[in-house]
Amino acid sequence: MELQPEHYELGITLSAMEGAMGGLFYPSESDALVSLVIYADALPDTTALGQKLGAGEANLQIQPAEAFFRPVLNNPYWASEQGGHLAQKYANLRDVLETHLEDLKTIRIGEVNVTVYLLGRHSSGCYLGACTHVVET
């Protein structure tokens, strides 16, 4: 297989995303790590991917990407030294994702124990992003 320019760009994007997500956790009752996810689905947009991921689930929410970042970026504690400067790390992740992905969306699946995706489409056609779990009681 001959590498195409979009494949080279995919490697750069994945490397940047891994660097931005390294050791990153999402604050909730579970403080779960944020993981890199890749979907090579031939779907028309991120909303369709969200509907596929949440198929059969009673509670599926597809929201703007800002919904993923808002709880961390708008909380002064997470911007402080005590909060581990988590807000700055999330701002970096946001910048990396917005630079490399289109149609970025937050996809929430479930109640109480919620799977949260932040996904967008890469120029290679793959959907890339982050996944974590939050506990909301």
C-alpha cells in the first residue's frame, strides 16, 4: 500500500493527540482516564457515528464539543496549582483536536455511569477523539 498525504497527516494527528491526552483524567466521581479512540466508519458525519455508538441506549445526547470542555475550563480550581492546572491541559487538548478534526461533537451515552466521547472527522476519513467515563449521582 502506498502512503497518501492524508495517511502521513493521520500519524501526526495521532501523535499530537496522544501527547495531549497522556495521563489526562476527566473530573467526576470516578476521575477516569481519557483514552484515544479511532473509528474507521464510513458514516456521513459525527452525529451519525454518535447514533451508531448509542444505538439501543435510552439516554443518548449529542452536543457541541464545548459541552465536554466546559466543566473543566470554567472551574477556577482546575486552573490552579492545587487543581494540577487541569484546565490548561484541557485547553491544549481542545486546541489539538480543533486543529486536526472537523465536525467535533460530544457524545454522552448512559445515565449515572456515562460513557463520554469527544469525536471528530479527520481528513483521512477516520473519526478520532477521546473517550472517558463519568459517574454522575
